[in-house]
Amino acid sequence: NATALGRVVLNLLLNAAEATNGKGLIEVRVFAEGASARLEVHDDGPGVPAELRERVLAGFFTTKPEGSGLGLLSVRVSAAEHGGSVALGDSDLGGAVFAVTLPAERG
């Protein structure tokens, strides 16, 4: 579903922009890995502390004063609906990296 996957990318870019206060560096990287494709959104913001990572991806959890906790939940649900997954880690830019891995369909 191209629309749902577009929202995944938009949500990850919005989160990265908020994490960097609109003044930082954001990189989107795409990789082909065998039968999968991986999209990574990196930023140079403050990152996500290791103890919060599972909660951030679980949904209805936010560190933002006006956040709903639905953005990353929708990313995780959309990835799962497409047979994929989402992982959160440390970016080589200094902030966070959200990686969405999906089955690749070659045409």
C-alpha cells in the first residue's frame, strides 16, 4: 500500500525534524538486502535513551508535551501489515536511527 508506506516515511521524517528542532541533519538511507529492503531515517538529535526504546515503539507513549504516541505506533503497524518490522538504534550522525525492513518485491 503506497499510501501507508508514504505515511511511514512522513512520520519518521517528522519525528527526526522534531528531534533536531528543525535545525539538524536528517539522512534517509535505503538498502537492498537479499529478499528485503531497509529504509533508515537518521538524525543528529539527542537520540532515544536505551531504556525508552521499547516503550517508544509500543505506541501511546510520547516524550513530547503535545504528542499522542500514535506516530511511531502507526509506523510499526504499517510495517507489520506489509510483513516487515521497525528497529530503533543509535545513528552514526549522533542521534537516533529508525530502520524499517520490508520484504522486497522485484519486478
